[in-house]
Amino acid sequence: RIAAVIASVLGAFAALGLFSFIVATQVSELAQNIPVYQTNILTKIRSLKETGVGGGILARLSKVVERVGQE
């Protein structure tokens, strides 16, 4: 009975460790790609501004992106 409890606890910790590793890997990858995402978003916003689509919405979205970029 004790062996079963120990095995269950070890299995739970192993699953938790694996999950934590996967999440940490994904967050690290996302953090490395933020400049790429920022560049793509700014390019698309500029493109929409040039075509005149969206007016006020794009202006507000652009300000939000600029504020996020500053931080």
C-alpha cells in the first residue's frame, strides 16, 4: 500500500514537472519572438492606415501598440 502511494505521488510530480517544462519552453519561445510579432503588427497597421480603412479604430489600436512597445 505504501508503494502505491509513493508511486502515485512520484507520478503526479513527474506530470507536474513535465507540464511546467512545456509551459516554460513555450513562454521562452514567445518571448524570443515578440520583436517579430511587433514588427508584423506595426507593418499591418501602417498598411491599413495607408489604405484608409478603419479610421478611428486604427488610430486607437496604433496608440495602444506604441504604448506597449515603449514598455
